[in-house]
Amino acid sequence: RLAHASAENVIVFGAGSGGSQAIRAMMLDPQSRYRPVAILDDDTDKHELRIMGVPVVGSRASLAEAAARYQ
């Protein structure tokens, strides 16, 4: 789906069930004010995964890099 035109890019912390639920809620709500663009998770087994197309791009140590890359 296309995000609402005024949606703000967000980075989600956690690729577990809570993060997955948050991403699904944002992605399925056409009026959501937020567009998940990346996920950070300290569990290296989850790196390189995607949740509804949103990539896990590293750990919390990658926050500055992810923020610059995904605006």
C-alpha cells in the first residue's frame, strides 16, 4: 500500500512479535501518521529479515547510520 502523503518515516526497535504488530498496524492503516522504513534488533539472527517488506538493518548501535540512510 502507499503510505498516507503526510506520513513520517520511522525506525522500529525490535523485530519480534511487538515490533511486527506495530509495523502491521502502521502499514494497514491508510491514515497512519507513520511509515516504517527500517527495523533495528540486537538479535543478529534477525538481521537481514523483512517484516511486511520493512528490512531489519542492524542493531541499536546502527541507529545513526539507519536514520541517515532512511531519513
